[in-house]
Amino acid sequence: MSNHTYKTIELTGTSNKSVEEAIQNAVSRASRTIKEMRWFEVTEIRGNINQNLVNQWQVSFKVGFTIQDE
Amino acid sequence: MSNHTYKTIELTGTSNKSVEEAIQNAVSRASRTIKEMRWFEVTEIRGNINQNLVNQWQVSFKVGFTIQDE
Amino acid sequence: MSNHTYKTIELTGTSNKSVEEAIQNAVSRASRTIKEMRWFEVTEIRGNINQNLVNQWQVSFKVGFTIQDE
Amino acid sequence: MSNHTYKTIELTGTSNKSVEEAIQNAVSRASRTIKEMRWFEVTEIRGNINQNLVNQWQVSFKVGFTIQDE
Amino acid sequence: MSNHTYKTIELTGTSNKSVEEAIQNAVSRASRTIKEMRWFEVTEIRGNINQNLVNQWQVSFKVGFTIQDE
Amino acid sequence: MSNHTYKTIELTGTSNKSVEEAIQNAVSRASRTIKEMRWFEVTEIRGNINQNLVNQWQVSFKVGFTIQDE
Amino acid sequence: MSNHTYKTIELTGTSNKSVEEAIQNAVSRASRTIKEMRWFEVTEIRGNINQNLVNQWQVSFKVGFTIQDE
Amino acid sequence: MSNHTYKTIELTGTSNKSVEEAIQNAVSRASRTIKEMRWFEVTEIRGNINQNLVNQWQVSFKVGFTIQDE
Amino acid sequence: MSNHTYKTIELTGTSNKSVEEAIQNAVSRASRTIKEMRWFEVTEIRGNINQNLVNQWQVSFKVGFTIQDE
Amino acid sequence: MSNHTYKTIELTGTSNKSVEEAIQNAVSRASRTIKEMRWFEVTEIRGNINQNLVNQWQVSFKVGFTIQDE
Amino acid sequence: MSNHTYKTIELTGTSNKSVEEAIQNAVSRASRTIKEMRWFEVTEIRGNINQNLVNQWQVSFKVGFTIQDE
Amino acid sequence: MSNHTYKTIELTGTSNKSVEEAIQNAVSRASRTIKEMRWFEVTEIRGNINQNLVNQWQVSFKVGFTIQDE
């Protein structure tokens, strides 16, 4: 098994609809500058309430990516 | 930034369908007596299984609200 | 209240679609050999990313079942 | 399975005798104002020592109860 | 040692100046409705940043008080 | 010191009387199929309340046993 | 309120009978060299099993005492 | 509520004087390269002792900022 | 990505020599009855001391394996 | 880099004024018997409330010192 | 003691041989872009198993470095 | 099983070579004043980096020993 080095960063994605969409939104946004994202792990699920309705899901997660050789 | 005091309580909501609906159900029910709920944070996701089907999602979360001036 | 003994095991279910489906998939698969599953508690929500899309949800959870009398 | 909303509060009970009695003491005292307590979960076991004797058990626990419809 | 029952609630106080003042602010505000607060324990120290200055300290803490006999 | 391999499983025992009895009940029940249990470690103390009385102690614990050579 | 400094050490007491006795045993033994023990907090409840019987309770706890002026 | 993506990084600030100043020092220093810092959360309070005096406060915290559109 | 279900168990391996060997010893021993072990995660590193020498490393870890179709 | 052995103990300092002073008070008091204290790490921030005023800060921390050669 | 600001990032290094080598591999790889790494702290030790052999150690750790003045 | 009382202290050992040697170094050094050390449990693995090489392993661990009768 060849050896790589990975870096993990922490992102928070938001969505009006679901936990799953909040994560996908952040991955899509982060992909403009980060290549080779490989896995994620949820660290926190929070949200915002307005007039007794959950109007935003805020999901924090660690995402790992391969440090690429130049 | 003006200073407020917030109180946090812990609720458990239930739903036959999803994590998201379990939280919204509890927020709706709690809104009869609590005003100004502002944010929440999930602390536990559990559920009930009956005949090999998840028939209830039980989501515990802390919810914060502003202590209002009378 | 009559006294029972319960055993808890840890499973990881996967789904291309949602956290909820990942758990149900694992419960369905485990039901071939485990009877009387009663409750579960999520311990970890992870996933796989491929070309900037979450292509698999991986949800770990503890599931409890009654130790049955033979 | 019908859906309810539960509230969880944290109490600390005390006893000169045992962990079990400390919890029962607090449940009895709290029952004057809280109805429908259903389950508890111990969060901390502490105590007081006087002249090298444990003279008080102090047990903190979360207790959950159904939010009743008026 | 006589036995009492204590209840613990969670508050978040805010201050533009310090961690200590954020807690005192919340205790003062809560004292309008809660009597006999006895101790607290800090659970989270957060804050808000505006134009690179910490302009608000937000300190969450558990506060315990004696459940009084009527 | 000779080297062995141990396996740890998680059980929940119940009792109407005490934390200690809940654990012994589960160890006795599990001993029908598991040999060589050696140690345990409590992971959770919960219980059930009925009409303001603790009517069941539910104690979860990890129990380790030697994997025996056939 | 006058200010003191406290030191906390960690002990493990054992008993064939109960969690409570294990703690008292250790406090009694430690009192030969430590004066002014004031409070304790349980950190771990373990035990030993022999022939399917819990034959020893092992309770670890932190105990605090006043650093006395000479 | 419009959806943004946030990134969280971890910094350690130092001060000879207080916890609060240690955080402000690090925020000021980080602001040379990071724009739009919005909130922080303390993760660790440590310090250095020299000749029985606390001569440096070292405060670690997570700080979140909006990932800006180019 | 095809969906599988994984089961996680907890083992403790021992070695007189190193953390790494303790894990390999337990994996080798467990492989007599468990097929398709895929990954592990260390949960605890303990050891035994005899006459001031570490004479045994005891490493606990979770190990995951695919639940195979019969 | 030369190798040393360090011991860590846990202290609780108190102050009527601030978190920082509570730590310094305990370090000063402990220095009568412990030499070479090098670093500390805060583990708990608690306090006492009297008539709705925080009248004592109680800060627990681990402090490390070099085990000196005689 | 002069005040600096430190940044902490999280890396995962891999090795076929040992925990120690996995960390050194990642530090060496990261040193191409990060200067002044000063300390690290292990957060997770995992690994991969192939045909009952640990064929890769995967060690996650936080590494801190001084934010340099330009 | 006869009952003993154990005390646990926390040490940090260092080594230029490995995690295992760091622990053994501290046990050897501590044995000059502590008799009857029986077991240990690792609480933290840290290290120092100099010019991109790990030049010191710093391993913190709790070590338990029997409180001996005089």
C-alpha cells in the first residue's frame, strides 16, 4: 500500500433543507480551491430558528484531502 | 453589540420520517410556551426499531432563546 | 417491570442518499442473523467524496437487542 | 408509534447513604412540580467527606419527561 | 449534613469586556426570577469578531440552585 | 507475562434494586454463552421512573473475556 | 469568602460489596497520610469477575483537600 | 436566510497579561492574511510559569470566517 | 460506490515489545474466526509494570469487517 | 534535546477577582513545596455565587514540573 | 517572554512500519510548504488490514507552527 | 480477592526514539521514589519538531501503584 500524506480542514456548510445538502453545498464551494477531497466526518449539527421554524441547517465537518505532489 | 442573556434547554423531538422533522416537531411543540428560540445544537440521534424497521427517530438537541425583558 | 439483559453491537451502514437510509440498510442486513433489535444510537456520521460529490454516507451506530431465552 | 416531545432537565440529589437513594430523593422532591418523569441518566457522582467519612452522596442526573398537552 | 435537591440550568452571558463580566451579567439578569443560585461551572467560551476586534464575549455556564420548599 | 487476546462486548443489565445487582444480573445471564469473563467497566447508568419512583436501574458496561484457544 | 488552595489526587478503592464501600475504604486508608479531605468525584467504576460473579468493585475517584498552612 | 460556507482554523495566541488579550493578539496578527473572521471558540487555556509566576497565557481557539466569493 | 454493512468489534492485544506488535498479535488471533477485517482504530494504550519495567503492552482497538453475504 | 521526566499534579486556586488571579494564587501557594513548575493547563472554571454576585472564582488546572535529580 | 501567534493544522501520515514513522513521513512531506513546525499532538491512530496483516499505519496529529512575520 | 487502595499519578516521559522508550524512561526515573508501580494508561502523545525532524517524543500517562502498609 503506497504511503500518502493527508491534510484535514474543518468547514461549515449551510442549507435551508437538510443536513445532507448543507455538507454538499460546502464541498461544492470548497472544490474551487481544494482538489482531491476524499472523505469527511461530521463534528457538529446546529441550526437557526426563526419564528419557530428551522430556517437554516449548519453542519460542521472535517474533510480530508491528499497532499499532492507538485 | 448590545448584550443579552440566553437560556439553553434540552429537548427531544420524534418523527417517523427523518432527523430534520424530529427537530422541527419539537420546536413547534415547544413554541407554545417558549418565545424567541434562536438556535439549536444536536446532542444525540437515537431511534426505535420495530420488526427490523426504524419506526421512530429521536433527536435530542439544546435550544437557546433570549431571556426577554418583561 | 421485568428485568432483561441487552447486548449492544456497533454497525456501520452505507447509502448513496441519506443518513437515514444508511441506518435502515444496515438494520435490514443485520436482521438476517440478529433478532429483537430494539433501539439504536448514532456514534459517527462520515462519508466519501468523489469528484466533489458526496457519493456515500457512512453512518456508525450502536444497536441494542434483547438477549433471548433459548 | 405516536410522536411526543420530551424535555430534559438536570437535577442533583443528595443522600447520606447511597447513590440510589440520592437519585430517588431528588425525583421525589421534583415530583411536586414536574409530572410524567420517564427516565434518567446519571452524569456525575460526587460526595462530601467529613473527618474521613463520606457523609453525603451527591448525584447529578438528567431526567426526561413528556411535554403534556394542556 | 442535611439533604437538599438542586436544579442546574444553562445560561449564556455576554460582555464587551471580559469572561468574568459576561458571567456576572447573566447571573444578575437571571436573579430576577431565580433565587438561591449557589455555584456555576463554565461550559464554553466563545465570542464575536468585528473588523478584527473581539467585540463580544459569550460565556456559557451551568448554574445550580437549591429547590426551595414552598 | 504470557500474551493473550481479549474481546470486549457491551451489555446492559437491569434491576429493581441497585446498580450492583443490575451488573450481576447481566453477567449471570451472559455466562450461559460466554466463558472466562474477567473484568468490566461501567459506561452508563440510566433508569426508568414510574409514578415518581425509580422502578428499574439500567446499567451498561463493557465486559472483557479471554479469547480461548480451541 | 476567604481564598484557599486545594490539591486533587486520584485514588482507586476496592470492595467485595458495593461502589459506596469501595470509596469509603480508600478514603479511610488515605486518611493516614492526608488530612482535610473535603470532596470527591467518581471517574471510573470497574470490577473483577470470577466464575461469573462480580468479586471486586474497583472505583476510581478524584479527592480534593485543602493545602494547609504549616 | 442566504447560505454561506465557513472555514474554521485553529490559532494559539499569547499574552503576558490575560486570557482575553491572548485571543485579541492572535486575531490581530491573523487579520493580515484572513479577512472576514466572524466568531471564535476557546479550546484550551494553558500557560508558562517562570520562578513561580505565570509569565505567559497561551490560549488556543477555533476561529471561523466566511469563504468569500472571488 | 456499492453499499456494504460493516460490523465493529473491540479487541485488546498484548505484546512484550511494542504497541504495533500488540495489535498485530490480536489481529492474527482473531483471524481464525473473523474474515475480511478491513481497518482498526486504537482506543486505549495501557500496560503492565513489573519491577519497574514495562513487561506488557495492552492495546485496545476497534476493528471493522464487512458483513459477508452467505 | 536532553530527556527529562515530568510530573503533573492538579490544583484548584481561588480568587475574588479573576480567573487569572485564581491560578497565580495557587501557583504561589504551591511553590512553597514544589520547585521547577513549568507549565499549566486549565481543566475547569467554576465559581461561587452569593446574593447574586460571583464572590469567588475557582479554577482547576494541571501543573507540570521537572522531576529533579537529587 | 516574547509573544508569538501559532497556527495548528491537522495532518495524517502513513507508514507500513510504525506509528513513529507515519508521523515523521507526514512532517517531512508538509515541510515543503510549512516552515517552523514546532510541536505535534497525536489525535488518532488507525490502520489498514489486508489478509490479516496490518499493512498501513495511519496516524492523525495536530502540528503547530509559528506565524512568521513577513 | 483481598482489597487494596491504589494511587494514580500522571507522568510525562521523553525519548528521542519511540513512544515505548519515553514511557520506560519515566518509569525508571520515578522508581527511585515510588515503589510497587503496577499499571499505566497513556493519556497523551506529543512531540517536538526541530528542522522538520521529530527530535523528541513526549508521552503522558497515568501510573497506578499500591498504597503500602507501613
